Amino acid sequence: MNRSSDFLARLACLFAGAVWGVFWIPLRAIGDTGMHSMWITVVWFACPVLCLLPISLMRWRQIKQGGLSLQLTAMVAGVALTFYTFSFIYTEVMRAMLLYYLTPVWSTLLARVVLGEAITRLRMLAMGFALTGMMIIFGIGVNFPIPRNVGDWMGLASGMVWAVAVVRLRQSEKQPSIDMTIGFFNWSLVAALLVCLIIAPTQAPSFDQFWSVVPWLIPLGILLIIPGAFASLWGPKFLSPGLVGLLFMTEIVFGSISAALLAGEPFGIREITGVILITAACLLEPLMDLAKSRQASRQTNQH
């Protein structure tokens, strides 16, 4: 992979993290319609599935050629997103995000075992920055991120499952990302619908409730959610799973700021310090790679 593509893959992961950092906002807006909390996720995933339906019909042959491998990777990623979405409904925004973002640990370990990737000192330093920042935001010694409710457990589980998905994405470099995106939302919808039919089968939203969110949810899906999902599934194909987990931590930056502004969650010196450390973790490897590239270029020019 050339340097330009590597840079674009990193940007895609940073962008994806930023998108997922604010996607709790439309979830809460859907909930304001009075819809049952479990069914919010079904409505949320139904809109991108409908938006992508024309492309799904045009690409059904390519999707079929992707076979079981494509569907399995999309299913794992979709289940991770479903868990994550439910976690926002049943716990605080920051708890959901921070428990999910133990992902760099799981991703780095899985990449070592499955892909044989080395765990470098720079990666360990970046992980140290990220985890320290996460702990500071939580409140060291006060609110250690131990799951304490079903939403917390879903947040933790989503990070573990997503780590598996990222490793599979790294192994699926040749699979078209648009087909993966279609499968991603399809399986997310299936998983959410199954959970709702088991737990709250009689609480499905009315047509009026569903239609009330369509005018703003579909444009949001086309302009932000689908591009964010595509970036989530394209970028990881070309990068180390551990690095992907770190780059995605822009979600905590955008999530903590948006939660403070819109949900009244705290954002003071502690949170700012944590955000700075997490941002440093996200940028450490890219900046070091850029420095090495410039140094190599200078040495080449001198010769």
C-alpha cells in the first residue's frame, strides 16, 4: 500500500470515529417521539438499509460473489454496532464510549495472535496515552470503568466484537467496501429486530412515530451515517487493527464535547486533559511516520 492510500485510510478512521462520536444525538431524538427504547435501534438501522436498497439491488451479483466470508465479516461488525447502539440507550453516553474504547487493547492482542503483528514500543506508548486519557475522563479512583448495568456490558461487549471485526476486515482487503457497508447495516437491522422481537414484541412503533423521523433521518443517513460506516469498513482494511482502534478514539473527543453541550454531562479540566491525551494517542503514530518519511526524503535528496 502506497503512502497516499495509507494516509487516506488513517483519515477515514479519524472521520469514522468523529461520526460515531455524535451518532447518539439522533438516537436520543428518535427516543423523544415516545418510541419504545428497544425499537429505536430498529428504526435507526432501517433508514440506511432503505437508502442503500437501490445499490443493493444493483450489486446483488457482486454481493453473492462475496460469499460467506463477506457476510460473516459484515455480521460480526453489525452485531458490534447493534450492541453499541443499545448501550447508548441504557447507560450514559460517556460510559458507553469509554467501555467500548478498550477496543485498542483487544485489537492489538488479536492482531498479534491472528495476524502475527508486532506490538511496538510506539504502539504501547500510544495505548498508554489513550487508556490514561480514558481513565482521567472517568475519574481515576472514583469511577473506574467497571460495567455496572446492562448498557455498560453492551458497551464492553461491542468493543470486543468490533475488535474481531477489524481483524477480519484486515484479512478481507479485496472485498468491496460498499458491499461490506450494505451487509453491515443489513445485519445490524436483523440483530436489532431479533432482540426487539424477543424482548419487546408488542412495543413496535406506530407508522406515525416512524414517519415523524423519516424526513430528517434519511438525509442524515445519506450525508453522514452511511459515509461514516463506509469509512469504518474501508480504512481498517489497510491498517493494523491496533492502530485502527487508536484512530477511532476521535469518537471520545467528539462524544465528550457533544455530550457536554447537548446532554449536560460534565466537561471540565479533567475531561479536557483526557481529551488531549486521547488526541495525542490518535496522532502519535501518524506524526512519527510523517517525521520518518520527511527524514528519509531529506537523506535521499542529500545523496
